[in-house]
Amino acid sequence: MTQADYYLLHILNTKFYNGLDGKGGVVKNCHLFEHAQKWKEEGKIRHLGFSFHDSPEVLDQILTEHPEVEFVQIIINYFDWESYFIASRRCYEVIRRHGKKVVIMEPVKGGVLAQIPEAAEKKLRATQPELSPAVWALRFAGSMEDVTAVLSGMSTLEQVQDNVRNMKDFQPLGGDDMNMLLQMAKEQKATGPEGTGDFAEYEALTYHGISVAAILDTYNSAMVQPNPLFSGEMNYLANKLLANGVTDIKQEFPKETVLFHGKDITAQVEEAWDFLVEHAFVM
């Protein structure tokens, strides 16, 4: 009998789990967890889990309603660790609070963290010259507790050899090195159109029910990447809107004015919003 060691339901989010109307998506209506659990009881599955792309709140809901889940696959990298939409840290904390294992995807963020700004790479080389930027990113992800696997895309034989060599004799990063990488992410984001990597001062503001801090942070993060359109961050906006009852992200939204300490920043927010909406797709 064939047995899958790790079987996961793919891309769980608000749409697939709760549905467009909030009454249940394909996961609930087709009883996918129940089918998978039955296969596990029949010996066809050894470990049951799911991959996830949404908010910590939705993740907590799923794990609360399905305690049979053993692992969750999420995005974890030092660039997205404190992001508002991908929310690597907060999702990771939800998984650990439920006592589940973690499978990490996008530790090098689709290659973005393999080709970092020159100043950032010099800082890494000065610390440990033998480590490539990609390996630093892998070590950040692998240093988390309760991690079962770190998934990394590789394009060349040299990349395969580099990754295998460094993960085979893995040495977790210390607190100082972890903080150095997080600070580097802030500095890289500060080179974006918003001119900062810290959007906490905007957290009290909303635009069409969405945090202005999240909108600006997501747009800014996309624009500092080599190919902003390759960035997956904007797709999280659709999940946020869906959670607020908006099923068509491409609809025409009414005009809203955004004031920040008396200053009109509507144009700034609209530029970010329009980019995210234009390039988002609902999976």
C-alpha cells in the first residue's frame, strides 16, 4: 500500500475555508479535512497538514476547528517576519501556540534574499565571509523551533550544493545575528517609495476598512524587490477585503480621505492601493 508521509491541503485562506459568503468554502463544503482524516485512519497518510496564505486570525480559526492537523506550511523569512499581511512571526506564533509543527516555504523569498543590496551583503560577509546571502536566509528560517522542514527553490547545481552543505551541519543563528537580519530588512524597505521600513505610526488609520500601515508596508515591500509584479504580497489584500465582506477586489471603491496628524495623505495611500488592487488575483 502506498503511503504519503506528509499530506497537505493546499493554499488555505479565507475564500477556500470560509467562502465568499462566510458560510463555508470548498474546504468545509467538500469536507476535505474529514476525507483526509479518513485516509489517515486507513493508513494512506502518515502526517496531515495544510499550507496557508492568510491572516493569523484565520489560521487560529482553522487550527481551533481542526485539532487533528499536525503541521502547517507557512512563509517564513527575515524580510516578511514583521510584515502586516504575510505576518510570518504572528502566524508562526499561532502554530506553536496550538502545538503543531512548522514547514517553512519561501525562506529566501523567491530568490529576493539571495541578491540583496551591496551594503547588506558586505555586512554579512564581514560577519561570516564563507556564507552566501541565501544561506543566511535559510539559517534564519531553520533557527526557528518546531521546524520539520525548510523548502528552498534552487536553480543551479551550485545552489543545491551550497544549501545541502549548510543545512547538513546546521548551526542555528544566535539572537544578535537574527536581529541583524531583521534590521537589514528594515533598511532595505527604507529604500522604497515610502522611505521607511517602519509603518507603526499609521496603524490607527484605515482605508476601505484595511489598515493604512498594511497597505503602505505591502506596496513598499513589493517595490524594493527586483520584480515588484512577482511579489505575492498584494494577493493578501483580497483576503482582507473578503473578510470584510468585499467579494470583488476590482470593484470601484468610493473615495475616502486619509488624514495623518492633520495632513492629507490620500494620494499616497491611493497610489499604494491602486497598485495592489491592479496586480492582485484571488486564488
